[in-house]
Amino acid sequence: MKKIGFLLALIVCISSDALAQGAKNIKINEVMTGNDSSIVDEFGKREAWIELCNASFTTVNIRGMYITTDKSVLNKDLSAPQRQALMSQIPNGDERTVLTGHQHLLFYCNGNPKEGSLHITAKVSAGEPVWVALYDGNGIELIDSVSVPALAANQSYARKKDGSETWIVCDSANVTPGIANTPNINDKIARTKAEDPHGFAITILAMGTVFACLALLFVFFRVLGLVMDHINTTKKIANAYPLKPVTSTITTTAKIGAEVLDTTGKLMKDGLKLKGIDKKVYIAVIAMAIKQYEDDVHDVESGIISIKPKNTSWNAPKFNNQVKK
């Protein structure tokens, strides 16, 4: 039993050390007290903000930690509950508060937590110096703190490099909310993330591209459908009213006619020489022409009766009466 108790105590101590070591990797990375033209929150408002950074390569859960701008929490006579009452706790229930290696997270200091889990009650006054501190979940252990000098509008106070001990004042062109602290942003992804932290522009661009492609596909298939309908209609008409037999009939008829004329012309010439045409030869030529026409050529009839009724004297009543008698 003593061995089991010893092992449990050892596991608890190791776990506590590991958690404490993970919490120490969370740093206050950048602070802006006067936001007039920098990043906006999910409601489109410009608020003062505090950026935390995970300076390690491991994942750290910061839920339950505290952020404060009230220096009175440094009073050692305060109990943990009294100190916690002066701080703003990072709430549970938001996946963004689990920071992966070198990840950044912004908290808006507007004093209204009802607007979201990243909105805290810590008070920041524009243009005035402020002290910012990060406490562990017990409300006693100080993880990190910084004294921010008075800043002009849209300036930030940031570490020269993520996790470094050197702090610098950054002008509006070098402010880096939500990304690594660098004086100049050359990375397109980092610049896009800084200018559009919530992804509204990327979302609109992506949706616009998708809808444009869908519109082009609709036009393409619509035109293709019309062309195919036209081709099918043409085929149906061609099958219903074939032109090839008619053409063949006309061609064959013309050929036979030419042959008959040629033969008749020869017979006439021979007849002039002989002073007459043999009747048997004439009949044989006509019979051959008719036979060839019946074998090779067929009239193409429309199937429509074109005979129109016409009244004649045979319809007179006197003839009808006679027939009846």
C-alpha cells in the first residue's frame, strides 16, 4: 500500500510539474491600447487587445487562466478568491483556447464577456500606460507580465521576437495581431491573416469563385444542350423526310432521259438515212427505257391526296332518280 501511495504521489508531482512547465510557455506577446484602424472583432468593432503566444512546440490548454490589468492583485495579503475577483478568467468551451505550438490568440479588452469567449473584463485606457499580467488557473502563480508604456493610436507594444525578452513599440505598419512578431510582414499568408483575421474576405472570395465557376458551367451546358437539341431535331427531320432517295430519283431519271434522248437521236438520224424508222426497233427502245425506269427509279410520293372534288352533270338529280327507278 505504501508503494502504491508513493507512486500516486510521484505521478501527481510529475503531472503538476509538466502542467506548470506548459503554462510557463504561454507569453504575453503584444498589446494594443488604442485601436482606431487595426484589427476588428467578430462584430466589426475595433477594441483594445492583448495577444498571447505559445512559445513552445507542444500544445497547451490555457482555459481557466486569468488575465488582469489591475496591479492590486500583487498584494500578497489577498487570498486566492480575492485575487481572482480582480481578474478576468479565460472561459471553457472554446476550442481556440487550446494553443498548439507557436500559436497566437487575441483577447479583446472591451469589458463585455457576453460578446464572446475572447472578450474579457480587463480594463485598458487608450493612450495611457497599463500593466498586463497572466496568472495560472489557481489565481496565485504569476506566469507572465509586462508594463506597457503610453502608446499612440494604432501602435502596439510587442516582443521583438515571439517569446524574447526584448520589447519594442511598433507603428501601425508593423503591428502583427494573431501572427508572429516581425518588423516587416513579407509572408503573404501572414499578411492575409493579419488583415483578415476572421476570414471574411477569404470566405467571400472563395464563394465568389465557386459561384462564378458554377455560372460558367451552367452557361456551357445550356449552350451544349441547345446544340444537341438542334442536332437531334435535324436528324429527326432527315429521317422523316429523306432527301437521298429523291436525289437518287432525279439523278437516275436525268441519266435515263439522257440515254433515251441519245438513243432516240441516233434512231432519228438512222431513220433519216433509211427514210423511215423500224417500228419494232422503236417499240423495243421504249420498252427498255420503261423497264429500266421501273427497276431503278421510284417516285417519292408525299401521301397527300391532291384530287379536289368537282361537280359535274353526272351529279344531276335526274340521273339519280333514274338510277333509283
